[in-house]
Amino acid sequence: MKEKLEQIKAEALRQIEASDALEKLNEVRVNYLGKKGELTAVLKGMKDVAPEDRPKVGQLVNETREEIEKVLEASVKKMERAVREAKLKTEVIDVTLPAKKNNVGHRHPNTIALEEAERIFIGMGYEVVEGPDVEKDYYNFEALNIPADHPAKDEQDTFYITGDILLRTQTSSTQVHEMEKGKLPIRMIAPGRVFRADEVDATHSPSFHQIEGLVIDKNITFADLKGTLAEFARELFGEDTKVKFRPHHFPFTEPSAEMDVSCFKCGGKGCRFCKGEGWIEILGCGMVHPHVLEMSGIDPEQYTGFAFGVGLERIALLKYEIDDMRLLYENDIRFLKQF
Amino acid sequence: MNTALSWIKAYVPDLTCTDQEYMDAMTLTGTKVEGYTRLDKNLEKIVVGQIQKIEKHPDADKLIVCQVDIGKEVIQIVTGAPNVKEGDKVPVVLDGGKVAGGHDGGPLPEDGIKIKAGKLRGVPSNGMMCSIEELGSDRNFYPEAPEMGIYIFGDDAVVGSDAVEALGLHDTVFEYEITSNRVDCYSVIGIAREAAATFRKPFVLPEVTVKGNGENVEDYISVEVQDQELCPRYCARVCKNIKIGPSPKWMQRRLAASGIRPINNLVDITNYVMEEYGQPMHAYDLDTIAGHKIIVRRAKDGDVFRTLDGQDRKLDKDVLMICDAEKEVGLAGIMGGENSMITDHVNTVLFEAATFNGANIRKSAKRVGLRTDASGKFEKGLDPNSAEAAINRACQLIEEFGCGEVVSGMVDICGEMKEKVVLPFEPERYNKLLGTDVSEQEMLEIFKMLEVEYDAQKRTLTAPTFRQDLLRQCDIAEEVARFYGYDKIPTTLPTGEATTGKLPFKLRIEQKARDIAEYCGFSQGMCYSFESPKVFDKLLLAANDPARKAITIANPLGEDFSIMRTLSLNGMLTSLATNYNRRNKDVRLYELGNIYLPKALPLTELPEERMQFTLGMYGDCDFFDMKGVVEEFLESVGMQMHKRGAYDPKAGRNYLHPGRQANILYGDEVIGYLGEVHPEVCDNYDLKTRAYVAVIDIPAILPHATFDRKYEGIAKYPAVLRDISMVVPKAVMAGQIEAVIAQRGGKILEDYKLFDIYEGNQIKEGFKSMAYSITFRAKDRTLEEADVAGAMKKILNGLEGMGIELRS
């Protein structure tokens, strides 16, 4: 009996060894392990075995079956792997063929600059607020220390709707709305569209965007203004950006300044981009004029603050080296796609 | 404002610095230098030479051969210049030297022109005699230079000396940008005072003394100011026996460097004083002044006056005039009259130095349409004290130049002078505002340089009258900051109560709109807020369409920018057309921008500003692509479009295709619209393709939008699917069918989806074939056949009621 089983096993293993396809292995399985297979036949012949030997024979048969199954299983796996590998070899593609894109759209460069600024100031605890584009003279001028006869009113070439209603020339008008709410301290930025009667050309547009900033609290200093805007410049233009503050004049701040940043193309050595100066003018700022605080019902003896205004287009033009402002309003897809 | 550095140094004699140092330092104390030009740029090895002998060139008719004494030696120079003669002193460029430009006066080459010894038609020439143009200037600034030819020096020029020096060209002209608050700095003295303070050097004002001839000015002229408010001060002096001639070279050079052409001594003196003190002056021919009387009064409406440029100017009662006993002789502060103009034959001159109301001058100049150097200075509001200083300075110069006799005394009509501003000296306040620790002593040093007086006993500061910008403590703090140095102020961050950074809900919704639009392939455009009233016709709006009620700008840049938009479509269609006509394929754009809806016209209160999310596209796309974008967005801001959204094809929008448009409804509310652009509108925009637009009114969706989400358990029990196939009358819309399914499907209805729609051959006329797949599912159990059958029966009954036939 034992010899017979050994023989069956040897033959089965030989056939497994000789198989070159999965089907053939399956045949081996059927021939030896199947219901009508040779091992099953041996089991069926148990009735001829003496009862006391049956357990032993049974065990022998099972051992033989397990051994064949084990080898068969390994062979199947090996062959399956080989088949898969062969298939993979036929499926090679040219990975340099063009990508299938979703053709995602692009944000306007102004918006990219705006969102950068918002991210930076929100991170410093500022709230983003909005004010109206069509504005009362009071908010655009008078409450900002620019009374009726002030020359600055002429300088800004205002579009008027009526004697009292105009298109705001500066987002600074939002400062006043915010101060009038009477909630202190204030830390806000106000992005928005502004209007000035400039003919359209490469560097002018009758409509553009600004971001106004305003901080009012106890003990706010000019040093705080410098620190905050230096931080903003570093975040926006890079860690190595240096800033320079030059005295300037705005009716609604005193002292006032303009901020230059070190040229982000040449790092301040002087290049064509910064016209050899190494510095680029970026924004106007200053300590909120006490009269402006008074007009909006804030006691300048208790509170001080600073304000600043940045031109969004200016930042976008500088950051992306766009040489003609008209491109920002033409909406040519070949331009927009680049951002 | 342009000024030669040598002029500044006349008042700050100890000033020594390079041009770049000067520019940087002045800019950092607030007198912004825009740039500078070296007048001796590219002028090298140029000396004063004297022509000893002139001979004809042996081989050229138009050339001459000159022997020129250049001090150490005599050199031979061949020239074609027609104007030189023996004995003339001329600028000579030596071999290896440089000149700035060519003799034709064209644009100056960046590196100048090198001059080398050589031969002209065979005769050696060892240098070049130059014209004023070759020296980089022109006859406007050197009126004595000949029209064509070599510049010839006066007798006082020293042979062999530096010719550039002799011409006053070793100098640098700085261009300043003066801020509007610093009226005092629109003058050389004002800038010099800043320069002295910046470099901490002594400031030396010119000493002004007028001898006078002993006569009394009141015998020559009387002055009456009828409107003191518009003319706070009027000073008049008289000079007689005027001899018109050229002014001294140094004065001509200084004026030329400032961009003012020298004319004659009298004109040059008034211009010089205007530059020096920032105080405009006017000179009248006293013999033309009727009654020898000046009256300062307002004009009458409708008066016409001829200014000295020969133009007739229309006046009104707010224009201030200078008049004599009979007539108007000058437009106060703006320009004199032709009738009292100085001519070369003038004998007696009346000088006027006055202070006029700045705002009035500014408005008058605007209305009259004439802005001059003088009006530009007056409109800033001058210090009444400078009128007196300037008129005396002018008379002093008349005496110095010997070009006239000054009548003693001054007529001075002066209202009450403004009181000087006195402020308590509060050093700790300035430091607290600046965040600095500047010592009291340093502050006082700064004030001293700026002529802010300090009273140590009262501890007060008094601002000088020329500093009209020093009114409050913050103004004083700025002075401390400027001269302590903005760069030395520390950098800190605000302390105090912490605040939370916030982006308001509306802006978050807009951010989402940008994200979704871009995800769907739309790029962001930006359009102007103002446009042409013609857009209403281009968009085929009905005559009574409320959108035609637009706000008009009173002073627009032109009709094309004259109304505030009430619809966002024009900008979008214009942008699409721009792209189309530039042959850009498959363009998708979006815009987030306001429209402006007046509550009443003319405007009495601010209009409503409504943010519009506008999408537009053409190319490989259709109505349903656009509808998809709309729903992607609305669902992304938490709106339940499948439950509450609807599309009403009767949108009544003339600019859209009548059969391909819809209002977007949420509940019963219109929150926007979409559709294919009407072909006639496309034609009007020169857009020769089908285009699709959608507009979502952001304020309308704000009450419904939310970023809150609630998790609903993922279904545990199996779904049952039923397909229905129908023949539907064409007029029945998918929306109606879906409404029936939604209403009648009951609680177990999970979803439904149109999976086939067909019109054509196999379907009978007037019908279409539609097929829906409907999903049922219960949350708490496996559905029984009976549940589904019941629901389906209700649905089918409903559909049959609409004339729909079921296909087996």
C-alpha cells in the first residue's frame, strides 16, 4: 500500500514538474486529487484493508494528498506569476504621451496677490472687511482730514455721481466705517476697488484695487507700524526682504511714510527692474491722525493707531513682471492661464 | 521741482557730500529726490582757449585753420564753424577729451563723444572748439550763445582755465518731489533749510537790505484791497529808471538749471525770487496803471479779460482781479494782463508780492482754464510773511544789478496775521507715539534747526509761520522722527488684546465660487464697473427694462465709461469676444464683481451694490455644462439643489436665446439665471459662435448658503432599482417628470436619474422617449417587493396623468 502511494506521489510530482500551463496543472489536480482521482480511488479501496490498518492507511493517504497539494499550489502560484508578468510585458505604454488634464481654470493675478495678503494679515489677527465702491464724500474725504477745499481732493481726480456721492478714490474710506462701529481694538484690512479719472495706458487704469489696513488700540506706536509692515513684506516677497521707510505726507496720517522693499529681483544691488535703485516703492502708511480719530468718535488721548494702503495691481505687476496694466482687464485667456 | 546743488550750497556753505549721499539723505528726511543730473557729465579736458590766428584751409573752402592759445601752449585746430574770429575766447576740447553731444543738439549719447587729434583734409587738428550744444546744453539756457557755431566767452574768461567751470557746469541738478503739506519747500530756501537740518550744518539766509532813493512809494501808488479774505496781504514797491538788459550769468545759470529760460534782468529777478522764496511776484509797467491805483476785487460774471499770452479769459464773480482805477490789469495770482505787460521800453515798474487764498486761486485757475507756475504756488496757501521778504529781495537785486532805482517804502495792505501755533513741549508723548527713546536734548536740537522756537520757561514750542503744517503734537512728533531717522525707529509688533483673524462669510462664499469655477475650467477675469449706456441696446433690453436705470457719472472719462453697470453681462461678453477674435479656442471665464442698482435717480442715497458671480464660455460646451457648474457651486455652499432648486424657462431675458434660458430658482426666489446668449447679442459683440452664460446673485444665496454639514449614515440595507421607459409629449419637461417622481416616490425613494432621452424616427410625432432609473431604499430594513410596487404604482399613475405613455 505504502509503495503504491509513494508511486502515485512520485508520478504526480513528475507530472506537476512537467506541466507548462495552468490547465495542465488543473488536470493533475483532477487526475490525482479529484473525485475520480487516483488518491480518491485508494480511499475507496479502504474496504479491502483490514479494519485495524485503516487509520494508518487513511493517514498515509492524507499525507500523500497534502504533499501533492502543497507542491501543486506552489506550482500554480509560480505559473500565475509568470503569466501575469508576461501580460504586464505586453501592456507597456509610452509614458511621454500627453497628459489628460481636467483643464483647471486660473485665478486672476490680482486675486492671488489679494489672497496672499489676506492670509498674512488674518494670521496676524486681522479681520477682513468691505466697504462700498460708491461712497459719500464724507467717508472718502472729509472724515479722512481732507475737507472741501483741500488740494488733495483735486490731486485724486475723483469721479463724481452727485455733489455728495462719488466713486471712492481710496479704500481708506473703509477705515472710517470701521471706526464708527465703535468696537475697539481694531485690526482690519479692507480690500476693494477704487476709481480715479486716469486715462487707460500701460501704467494707469481708471479702476484698480487697494488693500487698506487699520490698527487701533492703546499704545500703538510707529515702531509697531514698521514691525508689522516689515513682517508683511517678508511674508509676501521672501524672508530676505529688507524694508525702508521714507517720510511722506497723507492728510489722514501723521507721521506718514512710504515703504520701499529691497528689490526682489536683484536683492538690492540695483538692476533694470528697480531702475538701479535697489528699492521698490510698495505702499503708503502712517499713524492715524488724531483728528481722524476724533471725527470718528475715538479719543486720541487714549488710543493711537496706524493705517496703510497697498495697491494690489502694483504688487501683481511687480511680482509677475507684467509690463502693461491693460493686460489685467483684457481677460485674454493666454494671459490668465499663466497664473 | 529742479534746483542746482550750487544754489542750495549758497545757503548751506558747509555742505559737503556726494550727489548720491545727498539724494539718499534728503529722501530719508522727507524731501524726496527723484533723481539728479550732473551738468558736467561727459565733459572732459575742456579749457578756455583764445584764437590767435585764423588762416584758410589750403584744400577746403568751408574749413579754417586756427592757432589757439590754451595757456601752456598754442595748438592748431581746424574747424568749419563760421562765427569765430581772432581774439575770441572759446571752449576747447583737447586731444583725448570728451563732449556731451553733437553740434546739432540732438539727444545726448550715454557715453558722450570722444575727441582725438587727427587730420582734416590733410591738415592736423589737435582738438575741437565747441558749441553750447556739444557741451550738453542749449540756447534756451545760454541765450548769449550763437545760433550756429562756437560758444564765445566774455572777456573775463581766463585762458587755460577750466571751461566747464567758466560755464558754471560743474554742478548737479536735483529733482525733488515735494509733498503738498510742505508749501515752504517749493522754494530753494525751504529745501536748503531741510538740507542744513539733514546734514546738521549751519543755514545762512541771504541778508536783504534795500537802500531806496529817499522818495515815498505812496506818491507813486496806492492800493485798495476790497476782498481781504481772498487777498490777506498785498505788498507793492516801485522801481524807476529801469534799464532792461541781461541778468548776470550766475543768475541765468541758476534759473536755467531750474528749467527757467533767462529772459532779461527784470523778468529774471521776479523768477529768481519766486524760486528762491517760493513767492510768485508780478511786475507791472506803472505807466499803464490808470490813476496809479491798484484795486483788488472780484470780477463780475461774464467779464472777459485778455491775459498777457494774448488769450481772452471768461471770468465770474469768484475770480479775484487786480485792477487799476479804470480797468482790470491782472488775473490775481494766475497771470497778468496784456494791457499792463512789461516791454523793453518800460521806465517805471510796480512790483507786486501778495498772498491770495489758495483754494480760491486753485478753483479760479481751473475754471478759467489757466494753470501757471504762480497759481501752482499760490494754491498751496503761502505764508503772508514771505510776500514782504520776496519783494524786498527783488528790490535789493535791482539795486545790486544797477538796473533801476528803488523808491523807498512799501505799500503793505495786510489783514490780521494768523496767530502762531504754540504747543506744549511733551517729549514723552512723542516717544510714546513713535516707540522710541529720543532724548529731550536731541529733540531740542532738531527744533532749533527747523526754526521751531523753544521757550524753556514755559516749556512750549512755537512753529515758524512758514511751517503751516505744524499744528498739533503729532506734527511735532513727525519732525522728531524725520531727523532722528525713520530707519533708527525700532521695529516691534503691536501688543495688547489679542484679536481673531477673520474672513467674513460673504468672502468665504466668493472664495468657494473661485475654487469651483476654476475646478470646472473657468479662469478669472476682471471688468470695469463703468461702461457705456449703449450696452443696453446691445443686450436688446426693452425700453422699460429696470436694468436701464443706471447711475451716471458726472465727469466720466468718456461716454464709454459713463454709467455704473446694472448687469454684469457686458463685461463678460466683451471679454469672450476679445478672446474669440484673437482665435483662442474653448474659452471659459468667470468674474466676481459688483453691479450698482440705484434706489432712485438722481441718486440721493448710496446705491445697492450686488456681487455677481458671472460665468461665460464658448467652444466645446453646451447649456448643460453651464448648468452643471452652477449646481456644483451651489451645492458646494450647502444649497440643496435637488430638493429646493428649480429652473424656470420663462425667464424673459431678451439677451438670451428664447428657448435656451432659465431663471435659477431656490424655493420661490430667483437667485440667478443662465442660458445661451441670443445670436443677435452675439452679433452685437462680434462673437461669431454660440456662447453660454450664467449669473448668480451672491446676496440672494447668502441666506441659504452654509458650510455646516451633517453626516447621514451610509445605507446598510440593499437598494432596489426600477427602470421606467416612457413616451412623453414634447412639451412635458424633465423637471415636471422629476417633480412627480419626487412627490410620489414616498419615503423610500432614494434617487432618480434620467439615463436616456431620444427624439426621432421611432418615436411618434410630437413625442420624445425618456428613460429613468429610480432607486428605492429603506434606512431600517430590506425592502419588500410590495413596498416598491406601491411606490412605483403611484409614480406611474402620476405620469400617466400627464399624457405620458409607458413603454414596456
